[in-house]
Amino acid sequence: MKDERQSLTILNTPVHAVTMAETLARTQKFMAESRLHQICTTNPEFVMAAQTDDAFRQILWQADLCLPDGIGLVVASRWLKKPLPERVPGSELVYHLAELCAQEGWRLFLLGAAPGIGDAPGIAEEAAAIFQSRYPDLIIAGTYAGSPDPAENEAILKRINDSGAEMLFVAYGAPKQDKWIARNREALPTVRMAIGIGGSLDFVTGKSIRAPRWVQNLGLEWLHRLIKEPWRWRRMLALPRFVLAVVVGKLGSRGAGGQG
Ligand code: UDP
């Protein structure tokens, strides 16, 4: 394929150098093959988590695509002189994938995000309705909040397999969602692409609000999220730790021919 660029390695973690358009081109290729392809939406928090979680790091290495979802990765890649072409945010990709599913007739299943309380629809159901109103031909194979707890695994597999889903969004947050997909790779025979989408469905439904475009363009979406969701501060310490680790790694490997 023309767009098969080299992937970049940041702190022993892979990131694929793809644009949004190339991601959609690869989606077509993945969906034409009969096995499940795993996609991860990598950001600096993933990279830092992978430093101490070997199982997670292995999952990232085994994934079919690790998207550059995080401005920190794009900035670091420039500094490492192996620039990533652009950021590919999972929260935007979900719309493009839903649209592609509608065009191609692929059945989409939304797993995870908060369940409804009482009779109210859950986030995944609400997001499914929003996608369907935007893309009327979209076939929603199913939605289910469930839990990444292994005790629920078999019941969730049955739901998805009975639905005949071909594309699967998993919203359990990283690394739980990515571990969920990895451990079930062989148990979902109809699914050809499964992607961990974090809080994307919260953005689709308006439960969380993305930063204005100008803030995104300044590379400050992470700061907006920290202000809106201050309880994330401890997790977001991963960002300065990431910057420090990249700088130290680069300086330390200068004599050895650079990182990557
Ligand atoms: N979530 C869930 N079950 C869990 C943990 C998380 O459904 O056990 C959902 C949560 O409701 C949210 C999504 O996973 O919609 C992403 O969570 P978070 O914001 O922590 O992830 P991030 O976007 O930072 O990866």
C-alpha cells in the first residue's frame, strides 16, 4: 500500500505515522480481511503506562495500528526528527468510521461507556441514535455498557457474536479497553476491526465537551480537559513525565545514534 509509512518508536512504544485519510484507507483494507484487527488510540498516557505495564506494552506492539492520538506525540516526534504527519484523534475518527460503516453496510457495535439510569438510555445508546441520525444508512448491530470485568466476558461475547457485528468500538478507557480487545481477539469471529475509543462517546453525546477548535489548534486540548475534568490531574501527570522521559531518552541516546 502506498501509504505504509514507517512507525515511530517513542520510549519503546510504537506509534504509526498515519494521517486521518490513511487511517480510513487502512480501515478498508482491514475490513476486507477475515480476522479481527486491533486499533489503539495512543497518547502520552498510553506511552507512560506502557513503561510499567508489560502486558499493555505487548498489546500495543501486537496491535494492527497505534494511532497518534495526542499532540504530545506529534510534538515529541518532531523533536526526535521523525515527524508524525498529524494528530489522529479517536474522538474525530469515530464519526468517520460510523460514516464509512453506513456507506459500506458494515454492522457497528458500541460497547462500554456509562449505562442509563432507570429508563434513561445509556451513553452508547444515545451515541448510536446520534450516529444514526447523521448517517441514516448506518446499521447499529447493538449497544451495551457492560463492564471490562472478566466475570462479564462470556456474556458480552455472546451479545456481540449474536449481533453479527463487523466493527466494534470499545469505550472502557485505556488500558482496560485495549486489554479487553486483546484477550478476545480470537473469540469474535464476525468482528474485523475493534478500536479502543476512550471517552469518545461522551463527546458524541455532549456529556463531555471538546475544546474549541482554536484551543485544539494551539495544541492545548489536554489543558481544556484538565480544567473541565480536574479529577484527572493525577493521570495527566503522565504528560510532564512523558516530556521528561523523551528529553532524557534523547540526550542519553545521542552518542548511540538517536532514539526511534
Ligand atoms: N468506562 C466504562 N467502564 C469502565 C471504565 C470506563 O464504561 O469500567 C467508560 C467511561 O464511562 C468513559 C470511557 O470508558 O465513557 C472512557 O473513560 P476515560 O475518560 O477514563 O478514558 P480516556 O478517554 O481517558 O481513555
